[in-house]
Amino acid sequence: MKIKKNDTIKVLAGKDRGKTGKVLRVFPEQEKIVVEGINVLAKHVRPAKKGERGQKVYFPARMAVSNGMLVCPSCGKPTRVGYAVSHGEGAQTRKERLCKKCKSTFI
């Protein structure tokens, strides 16, 4: 997946379109992500003990990764992601993500 944990994304579709947030969790097998403050749902929780009140718990739910676009840390714009292979010292090669707008690399 091109989006990883701790990336900043901009939402492209859905009820939170246009908002930005930080990726909290990634589910590559389902192609879904959880973003802080985006797609927030309420869950009603029963009281644990007698005499307590029930409550609503708000949490960010999963969303499709195709509904988010990565925001480049250097230029600050939503961008597509490319890959570049950098050749390190010796025989080490490293695959880095590349911003398609400003051509800067980020890990």
C-alpha cells in the first residue's frame, strides 16, 4: 500500500470530503485505513455495573484507502505516490516513496 501509518491524508470522497487527518492504523489485506477524526462513529455501550449510566463512545471507523490521498510533507499538497530505488553504500538498495508533484522523496 502507498499509504502508511503516521502519514497525513486528505479525504477525497464521503461525508468527510476535504478534511485532512493522520493515519492511525492500516489494514493492507482489506485495503482500509483508520484516520484520526475522520469517519467517526458512535457506539452505545451498556452500563458495566448496576447504578451506572450507559454512554456513547465515539471512535474513527475504517475507510477505503482509495478515498484518501497522501499529503506530501515537503510541498503540503495532496499527491499521487510513485517509487524510486536509491542505491546506498555497497549492495544496499532502498525503495523510497516519491511525490509526483514536487519529486521529493519521503520514507
